[in-house]
Amino acid sequence: MSLAPVKRFLHSASRGIASLVFPDLCPCCLREGQWESCLALWQSEASLRFIGKVPVISTVAYDDRAMSVVLAAKERGERRAKEFLTLAISTGITRLDFKGPKDSLRVIIPIPSSKGAIRRRGEDFIHSLAKEVLRTVAISDHHVVLLPILRWKRAIRDQSELTMRERIENLADSLAVDERRLEKGLHSLDITSAVRSGRDLEILLIDDVITSGSTMAAAISAISHSSLGVRSSITGITACYSARGL
Ligand SMILES: [Zn+2]
């Protein structure tokens, strides 16, 4: 049996107790009132990798501390931990060297959680994070919108126990663009004509951690095969990257 789930559980449990006793705890180093210096690390130099031709920008190496932040945000909804992740993703976006013209439309698309995870947490975690990211980057960029249009085509197995090869097989062709939701989204944001007239789109696929890259690859494939894929350039943005995976 892999030790990873046990380690995750212990981390989360001890963190959960600590955050009740010391509410001003840093979600990263767990010291009291020290979070600002750690937060600075979450807007450090971005790291770049490629899935095929698609660049993926990540900000923080996924070590024990980063894992502690992700779990605090994801499993316990801790506000400050969410701020860390929002900052890391927003930093990735602002570091991005956009290729399109100045007025190109930037579309943030979150990678959806599984139905089971949404039920357990009471929210779609990355979607909720993406709303915060939008608020942060919209200050400096007026042409950025959020379109949560990806959906899982089938149930997927929990990834944590799988090998890299199994993860890739587990997720191949698993995500799709919900074209009806896309139409509704374009309409409500009043960008239907802009998108349909051939305006350049810069698609930003958002996730918390990239490990094997198999989820991101499935999302890239879904966008490429959708009506958005024709004129858009795609970039992946994640808060953390696991060196183990890629
Ligand atoms: Zn800290």
C-alpha cells in the first residue's frame, strides 16, 4: 500500500487541530502570525513545462509545506490557504507572455472536481478558486472572463493510488467542453459575437497541482476538440508542480 494517503490524512488531521487552537497560523510553515513571509514564496519565479506544444506555468514546488496549504484550502476551506493558491495562480497569469494582440480575450477555464469531491466539499474547489483569481487579475486586465465549461464524460478512479501510466489511461479522453454551457456563458458575458467573429482567444486552464500532467492533457484535448479550439491558444496555469510527476 502506498504511504501517500496516510501521509495526507495525518497532515490534514494535525493541521485541522492546530488551526482550531491557533487561528492565526500560517498554512505553509504552521507558525503563528508568520504567514506574510511564506506568502511571498507563493509569488516566486514561475516554472515552465510543456504538454505537447502547450506551455504549463506553475509557481511553487509541491513539497510537504505546499501540500499542507493545498489540503487546508481544499479539504477544510481555510481562507488564508485559499489566498496562497489564488496568489500563486494569479502570479502565473501575470508572468505569462501573451502572444495575441492587446485586445485578445483571455478566458479562464477551471478544471472541474469530480462529482464525489464536489459532494464531499460542498463546492467545486478549482471553480471557486478561479473566481478569486479572476477578481485578482481583472484589476490589471479588462479582457478576462471565467467560463466553467469543462465536464467529466465518465467517472474516474481516485488518482492517488495509481502509477503514472495508470493515471494517463484513467484520464485519457475523460473531459469534454459542455457546448450548451459554453453558449450560455458566451451569451451571459455578452462575448458571443467577439468569440464567433474570430477574435483571438487566450485560454487559461487552471488547476491547483500538476503531477503527471494527465488531467491537464485531458483538458487540453477537450478544448482543442471543441468549438473554442479553432482560434485559441491554450496555456495551463497551476499553483504547484510536483517534480515527481513530470
Ligand atoms: Zn509560514
